[in-house]
Amino acid sequence: MSYNWATRLGAGFAMVVATAGAAAAAEVNVYTYREQPLIQPIFDQFTKETGIRVNVVFSNKGLEERIRAEGAASPADLFIAVDAAILEKAKAMGIGQPIKSAAVDKAVPAQFRDHDGTWVGLTYRARIFYVSKERVKDTSLTYADLADPKWKGKLCVRSGQHPYNIALIASMITHLGADKTEAWLKGFKQNLAAKPSGNDRSQVKAVYSGECDIGVGNTYYYGLMATNDKEPEQKEWAKAVRVVMPTFASGGSHVNISGALLAKNAPNRDAAQKLIEFMVGGEAQKLYAELNFEYPVVAGVAPTPLIADLGKLEADKASFAEIAKNRTKASELVDKVGFDDGPGS
């Protein structure tokens, strides 16, 4: 889902310029890749409790470049992304500044914070397996199993070049090194039932229809499908599968985050920090989890019951910064082995 930022700028940020000074302190300006229904209720609750208005630019690309191009004149206070690699990219572009908040440091485990404090995680999700209840008896699987000949012709996945899969492959590089990951990717390719295509929900549908036995996808899609009253056929797809939380050989499942970066030239820095602190507070974390079926980053806040019932998730502790560094190599390997050409190619 994408939104026209110009409309928002006209209605919101022009007012920021016009009311620079005392009134501006009662506003915070957010650029975000998060879809509006998944985050607007958080902003609305923040405004209700604090009186601080949240002006939002929603888009699906180019926001970090926009902030850099705007330079010192940028109205952006916060940049919210749905991928740790994008947050790392934004940090490398020099458009962030440290979040100096004892409340944030206390609430969010170091694993989900940038080591320099430039960004902080808000929620996380895992890359897991959707397996056929009828045809797959295994209850414990690893990412390495995707290359096991046992599963030849039984796997399905979206494009290897999709950011979700690039992040997983980059994580494999972090754990195994490039050469072993290349060999793993070749085995994974030969186990595919068909050429990679569609989205994560498509993989669950393929398991439901018998096209494959294991589909790779993100955890939150289970919740989105199982509660989809507008497209009830997706509920049937969800009923046909079990979720298996795969792990690396050393333990832990691959996870990615949504997170917030404090803009370098934030005109409303204090208000922006208050919003970050609110978003990692217990009330907002619970609401956030209910809205998007992701996992709260704050210990003691449980995921929504539908997701909790999928089983215990132990997040991989590999550095998000290290994984981000391996993304370019991951993309190169996808092309090198011809992953998206499918099995037999």
C-alpha cells in the first residue's frame, strides 16, 4: 500500500513551517514505510494521551533518500522502516542521530537496538516454514533442511531477490560463510516444486492446494490469513498448515524488525523521542502486536494469542548490522545459482 506524500505535506508539514516555534513542539513529523492501518492507531493513541500531533508521510520507497536530499531543511523527525537493513542504510547515509533515552535502553533489549543508538526496533517477525498438516510429520526443522534432497520437489517460496529472502540468505552467510551458503542455495533451488513466484501468502495457498509440502514465509501472515473475513478462502489456507519455527545449526530463528530512526535534523527532537518512548511502552507494544501480528520487542509483552500459539520463538542473536553487510553478497548468490529460474535449470 502506498500513499501520496504530497497530500500529507500540504495538510501537515506546511503547518509545521507556518507555526515554527512554540507550537511546533506540539507536533512530530514521521516518514514511514509501515502501512497506514498497521501504525495509525498507535499515532492516534499517542496524540490522545500527550496532545502531540503526529503528521505522517506514508510511502513504499525513497523516504531515506528524500530525507537526505532535504538536508538541514527536512521536516522529518522520525523515519520508520520495516527492515533492519533499511535502517542500517539510513544510518550509513548520515541521516540519523543517537536516541538518548534511558527509558528506551531499559525497555528494548540490546539485540533490537543499534549499538550506536541511532535506531531502535519496534516489533519483529520470524522467517518460518508453513508445512502441510497432512503430508509433513516433522515437527523440528532447520534452515539447512531446505537443501536436504529429502524435500526434492516439495518446497515453494517467493523470489529469492525479495527483501525477505535476501535477509534470510544474508543471515545464512553470517552463520556459514558465502561458499557454504552458495552450496545450500543450490540445494534449496533443486528442491523447489516450481519457479519462485507470488508472495508469502501464495506459498501457503500452494501448500493448501498440494503443489508443495513446505512454504517459506513470515510469521505474521498466519495471523493475517487466519483472521481474513474479506477473503475467507485464506482462512482455509491457514487451517491446512502447521507453523514450524526453523533454526540455524547454532540455534535461533531468523528474524527481522520494524524500527524507528531519529532524524539528524529533527526540528521536534523532544516530541520525536517521546513518540519513540511511547511506541516501546507496554500499552503501544500490545496494540502494535494486535494490529500487525508481529512480536513485541519489549520483554514481558506477549504477542497476540494467535501468534503465541504457533510455538516458542527464540530469535537468532546475529547482529543486524552484520546481516545488512551481507545482503549484497546474498543478492549476487541468488543470481549466480539461478535461483529464480527454478529447479532443473
